[in-house]
Amino acid sequence: MDSDAADSNDLLPSSPAGKIHRLLRPCATETDGAITALVQELDSPASSLDDLRGAAMELRLMAKHNPDKRLHIVAAGALPPLVALLKSRADPLLQEHGVTALLNLSLCEENRVAIVDAGAVCPLVRALKSAAFPAARENAACALLRLAQLDGAAAAAIGRAGTVPLLVSLLESGSARGRKDAATALYALCSIGGGSGSENRARAVEAGAVRALLDLMAEPERGMVDKAAYVLHALVAAEAGRVAAVAEGGVPVLVDMVEAGTPRHKEMATLCLLHVCSDSAAYRTMVAREGAIPPLVALSQSSSARPKLRAKAEVLIGLLRQPASGSLVREPPSVSAA
């Protein structure tokens, strides 16, 4: 990322640095003028396809590394023409430039409300679904992730726009980077509280996310265990997610992670199993029969494990040692990822 190492107040006019600073001041004005010209090019009905491609690409590159330029681009009015391009143009290269420009602009939190207000969500969802270039689909997923982090209302709107099944599809068949972006976006949409999170969790389960996540968790060489486990933890907070996790063979995968995973894998698997076992005697019996108690005992006694994780392991051991016919726990233990 480009950054200014020294504060402008420290650059005294009499110093060499101060002289450099005075020389650079016109450059900032020139940059603002260049941004304005690019936005006008993007917004002009007379612009050719090549002109539009060039303007969108320049704005995309300007916004890539420099936070100040991201703010200036939005202030110059670039969002409506960028969104309009995605709505009205079918050129794949122009679409990729537009999607990526919106992604780069969304890296600044200050821009996210303006991007949503400009109507970018639905065009980004369409790009995620049908963009000709994989990079455009992946960048659309990443842009939607940034917008979902804005607040619950944004996450709800993104979920209602049909994003969740498309993210699950990207999780199943995307590139390594696409899978990571899809998992992170799914977590952002499904981990929020309230009705929005519940709706998105239901959408993810219905779209087959649990099977896709378990496949990634069972193959550590793909480098997705952590991200997939976080998303699964969000999904098994709901009953439908727990049912799907058990039905899709998730218990052996989670027990294996407790036994042989990294410390972080052990923690996430324990938290997922706590959710699964919290209110079902049948599931507790299944987990115990899979051999979960010995590795959990070892985890609860490990001096290298975090105290909170040892406590979670002890709670889960207590649940698994309850008689199969025993009454359900009255107050399920807290299973938040502390």
C-alpha cells in the first residue's frame, strides 16, 4: 500500500523535504483533475468502448493501492457510471474493470455505504453469477464480502439478492483464491446476529454449503481447513446446519480434526461438535461412538491448549458421558469462538 511516511507538518519549507513537499502539491491537484476527466469519460454517451475500457482500467489501477485516491474517486462521482456500466454493458473486459474498480474502492470503509447506495449490490451479484472471466466473478465475491461487513442491513440485502447459492457454487468449483473469497464472504453473511444471519444460514444449508465445507475440511492439502471450519461453525449454530452436518458425514471429519489437527483445527472442531451435541442425545451418542472422548480428554489436559479451549473440551466430554437416554441439557453451553 502506498503511504506517506512523514506528517506534512514535519516538512518545513526550509528543509529539503519541505521543498519536495511544495513541488508535489501541484501533483495532487493534477491527480484530482485526472480523476475528474476519467469519470467524465466514463459518464459520457459519446465515449467509445475503448474509451470506456481505458477509463475504467485507469480508475481501477488508481484505487488499487492508494486510500486517498479511493476517496477522491468516489467524491468525484465515479460510482454511478461504474454501476451503470455493469448494468448496461456486456463487454467482458469492461465488466472486469468495473467490478475490480468497485472492489478496490470498497477497501475503504468510508466508501461502502456510498457503493451500496449507488445500487452496486445486484450488478455485483449478476457478475458473480455470469461474468465471462473467472477473475471478475472472484472479484465480485470479494466486493460483496466487503459490503456485507458494513452492517446487518447490507448483509440482509446481499443475501436476498441471491448471493449465497452463488458463493456456495464458487466454494465448490472456484480457483484456490475464489474458494477463499467465497468462504470468507459466506462467513460474513452467515455469522451476523439477528434474522439476517438466520436467513443466510438457511440459504447456505439449502444450497449444499455443508457438504462443500466438509470436503474442504477433509483435505488439508487444499489449505482451506480454517476458513471452512469457521463457516461450518456459523452454520451448525442453526438446527438445519446441525442436521446437515451429521447427515453429510461431518462427525468423523470433526473427530479426526480434534485428534490430529493443528491447535486451531482442534479448537474449531471442538466448537462445532459442541453445537452438534448441545441438544441431541442421539448426536452425542454418535460422536462418542466415533471415538471423540479420548482426544478430547487429551485436549482438556494439554498444557499447550488455551484455557478456554480446555474448558470447552471438558464441557463436551461431560455431554458425551451423559446416558443416551438422559434428559437434554437445559441450558446449552456457550459455544462462541472465543
